[in-house]
Amino acid sequence: MGAIALNGAAAAAKEPADRTRLSSLGWRRWAPYQTAALGAHILAGIAMGWENRDRLSKQQGVTRLTVYKSIVTLLGAAVTFYAGIQGAKVEKLAGEGAEGATEPKPGSSDELRSAQKQLKVLQWAIPVFAGWVIVLGAQHGEMQRPENVVGGLAR
């Protein structure tokens, strides 16, 4: 939604300075909810790991997948945090104006150009990480089917 709708809508602003300002405002309003969701996801993962500690230690493959999913989750959180840092740079330099939220205009400062270039990639990397975690969560769910638990415990 952010990369397509928010940034796309901001790019339609008539004034170049409004394009980065409006996008930054939208992302800043979204940040507390994104942070809360990420925190809830991590806390729920810890709680589920604790509740499933016996299965984690005994069922083949569960620990490996849990570690893998945790790494992907933490990398996704780090990418999101880094995008926030770059977004703050863009917001600080919004007065320079831009073609769009992630597209600098000719003559933009190197700092704005660099932050926007990085955000152009990060805005797509974040949903990739989120989707990756969802797929790994589905794989975890499949490991809880009775036939998979029995087979994994037997191995």
C-alpha cells in the first residue's frame, strides 16, 4: 500500500516539495502501527516458542525452521528500521522537492538522492520479508499436522 498507493498519490502533488513532504507525513503516521505490529509479532513468536519448547527440541526440523524464521524476521525488522532512517532523511530534505517519494528531481542534493535511491529498493524489500515470514509460518503450521509431528518425533 505504501509503495504503490501512498508514494504514488504523493507523486501526483503539483508542488515538488509536497511530493516528499506528503509521503513522509504518511509514512510517519504509519510508523507507530508498523512498530506495534512488529513488536506483537516478535512477542507472539517468543510466547509460541516457549509453549512449543518440547516439540522444538524433539521434532525433527522444527528448531531449524524456527531459527531460520527468526533470522528472516529480524532481518526484515532491520530493513524496516533502516528504511525509517532513510525516510527521516527524505523528510528533513523535503523542501528540495522531488519527482516522487523515491524519485529525485534533477539537481537534488546527493544526500536526498542517496536516501531516495535506497528507499526505492527498501519499499519493495520490506514486503518481500513480510511475505517470506508468512510462507515460513505456513510451513511451521504444516509441521504441526499430526502425521508430521509423529513422523518428526519418530526421526
